[in-house]
Amino acid sequence: MDTFYGPTQAEADAAFAKYFPRADELPWAVGVITGDIALSPEQLMFLNHCAGSGSRMNSQPTYGHLAVRCLGTEGRDNQAAAVSLLPATPECRRLAEIIRRWQRVLGAAK
């Protein structure tokens, strides 16, 4: 795992692209957002680094259809309480919302 201490946004984006190389593929990105595709241990560790755990990366990188958002940094010494993978493009957001709605409908029908 690469170590980051205050990377530039371009460096953070490049690191995110390294650990999430398929983020530019819409079906894969949506599958990650909806939970249909599990993340590898390396990807989970990278997200942990984005939250600032040990590295204080906390730069909210973006690549392809995915973006990382750090949540709740106030009072945590520049460490996020959590990170979230979010759609970075309108098409990813729309498709993920359609799938989530169907998951709720189908889940309620059981």
C-alpha cells in the first residue's frame, strides 16, 4: 500500500485510479455503488487510507464514474469518521438510483 502524506489532488486521483482501475466502466462502477460487486482487501485498505487512518490522505479522490467522499472530519485531527464511494458522473448516479429503487421494490415484495 502506498503511503500518502498530504498528496496533491492529482496524486490522490492517480492513486485512486490505481486501486480502482475499472471505475471508468459504468456497469462495474454501478455494481460497486449498489453493493453487487465486493471490493478487494486492497481497495478497502485504500479507502481506509482516504479516511486518514495513519496517512491523513483525506483528499476525496475521483476517477471514472466513482468518487470518494470523506465524512465527518470535524474534531478528528484531519481524519474522517468514514468514507463513502459515490457516483462521480450523472449517468452513474442515475443508473445506481434506478437499481437501488428496484432493489427496494423487490426486497419489499419478498
